[in-house]
Amino acid sequence: MKHLLQGIHKFQRIAFAPQKRLFTRLANKQSPAALFITCADSRVVPNLITQTQPGELFAVRNVGNIVPPYDLHHGESSAIEYALNNFDIKDVIVCGHSNCGAMQGLLAPESALDKLPATKAWLQHAKLTREIVQTNYAGLTPQEMLEVAIQENVLVQLEHLREHPSVKSGLAARRFNLHGWVYDIESGDVLIYDPTLGKFQSTTKQSSGRTRSNNTRSTLRSQKTSRKRKA
């Protein structure tokens, strides 16, 4: 706790004071341009990754960057609905990340999560990811399979997202675009799904030839045509 309190004082002195005008403006209004759905993992910091200011991202975070089916009692449904109906959102991003513990749990034997019953139930919203990986990528090493699962899960959650009423209506009106990203913690690279190519592409030239998308051969095979059309 001492470290956190010291951080608060440092924030007030080094970050808040020089940007007081920004925070004064934000005190009464926010105008985020992007809805950013990502994992609760402590290593994933959306504003740091995108170099955005407070007020620019409306963030939704949970274990595994999961988008459950629309439900009046889900916090994710409420957050998505609120953001898309109250702000001029131009981009909606579902962002996974490397070495995701949720995806490790998803691929593990179900008994491995017996001591985490809430997590086990929550990951049922990613069961299609597990089915896709087990059906199409059985020959990969465990690490390659994890990388595949991370990318495939982003695509699965994008499909779930499309079924939310506020997303359906927004896409029909061309108010915003959907994006699938994977953040690589070790390299700082961000892989972005290209629906035309049907794979994730690196945002940095240095790693563009190493594409994890070659590992994935990723596209939710049964939905490849529709994803190319919609994404």
C-alpha cells in the first residue's frame, strides 16, 4: 500500500499538475473516440499501448477479453451499450495479448479449473475458441497452440460483439469499425487482424516477416467468407 500511496503523490505532482487544464475539462465531460475491450491482465495498459490521453479510450476489461452474448445482467453488455449510445465512438477494438492466462486455462484440462469455478464458468464464453483450436491445430506445440488460441479468441469475441443490438445498429449505419488486435508483451508489437488477408499482421517492419498469423492460419475457417465481408 505504501508504494501505491507514493504513486498517488507522484501522479498529483508530476502528471496531474502539468495537465490540470485537461483534467478540469474532463471533470464534467468525456468524449472517447474508441471502445477498447481487453483483458484484465496487469501487464496490459491500453493508454500506454496506444499512447492516448485520459478520456480518449472507453475501456472494458475482464478475464480473457471476452464479449459474452448480449444480456441485461452482464456488465460487458451494459458498458458496450453505454459507450456506443452516448459517445461518438469511431472504432471498437477487441485486444488480446501474449501469454494470456485465460487462454492457458481454456486449453488446459477442465479439471485444472476446478478451484476457480467462476473462471471456469466464465470461459464457457470462449468454448468456440477451444473447439476451433482443437479441431484445426492439433499438430502444433503447446506454445504455438496458445498463440493460436489468443488470436482465434479475438475473432470469436468479435463475432459475439456483432450480435449486440447497439453494435448491429451501429455497423448498419456505418458509425464505427470493428478491429481485432493482439498485443505482444515482450516485443511491444501489436498484431492487427486484416480481414482481406484473413490473418493478423504486425504493426512493425522488424517483425512483419515473423507473423504469428502463419502459425494460426487463422480465420475461424467456417466463417472466413463472412468475416472478410464484415470486418
